Amino acid sequence: LKRFFEVFSKVIFGGALPVWRCNWGFIREGSDEWEKNENGRGYLGLADDFRPSGVCPSWVSSGFDIFELRRLKDETSTEHLLCYLGTMVHEMLHCLVFVYICGCDNCLARPDNPDGKSGHALKWAEMAREIEAFALKMLNIDLDLNVCGSVAFELFATKESPDEWLLEELGIDREELDVRIEGVREKRAWEAHGADSDN
């Protein structure tokens, strides 16, 4: 995966995410962090936003973790690798936003800000789709940055409903999106129930 990070950083992100600006880690199955994620959030990856709140910093770094995945019974090694690569580029895109997009209150409030409420605003989704298309055309790698699932998180957080033309432009099926939003709703309810039982 290290070599893929280096290649993606240069080819997809134009060298904008060198290791000193964006570091990453691999969380192995069985570790405390992996168990906590598996028993709660269940994320494939997680990016860190180190931007100071409410100000416009001149320099910031970011990072992300990828969680080790159990290989599915009928999954090929190529499919398994592609899942890791899609997660890696998804998190790298978050880091790009965290490093280069201002985190001050004024900028975060702009309608074209890719952060949104969940980190997956529609502008983020547009960027992700462009990366998927570039990777397929230029690298012959069919990356899946989980755009539909990410938009579902954002729409659940904002309670908004995008226009059909925008969903079509992003290649998102409305029915699949509705199923994903319901999945987010169930996940959040389960997390809230778990938090209540811990207290």
C-alpha cells in the first residue's frame, strides 16, 4: 500500500500530499483501535482534520488510517486490494481538503465548501467522481470512492434533498441513495443506543 500512496500522491494529487503534509497508518485486525472501530463505527478509513477551529491557518497537515479488512469468502485478491485503494484515495481526498481548504467559520459556511456537515458535501462528491474517472482512464484502475454512501452521510446530516439532475450528474441512483440514507439512520440509532448503554 505504501507504494500506491506514493503513486497516487504524485499522479492523482499532483504531489500536493507529501508524507510531511499527509501521513497515514494501517490499523491491524485485533488491535485496540481496530476493535473499537469494528464494534462501533465500522469505518474502512478515517481522516484527521488538524485545522484549528475558526481561524485561517497558513500551514496545516493531516493524516488518515485504513482499517484492515477481513477478506470476504468469494472476494478475489484484486477485489480486496481495490477496496483498500478506494479507501486510501477517499481518505487522501479528505486530507487534501483539510490541508488546502480554509477551516475558518466564513469559509466553512460557503455553499461550495467540500467539507459540508459530514466531510462529504456535494462538491466533495464531484471531486471524488472526477478522481474515479481519471484513475480509470489514465491508470486503468477502477477505484470506488464510495460516493453514494458518502453523499448519504451528508444528506442525513443536513436533512437536505438534492435535485435529481445533480444525482444524475454524480451517477447516483435515487433508490440506492435512499437505502444508504436509511442505513446511516439505523447506524446512528445503534451508535446512540450503544452510547446510552455505556453511561
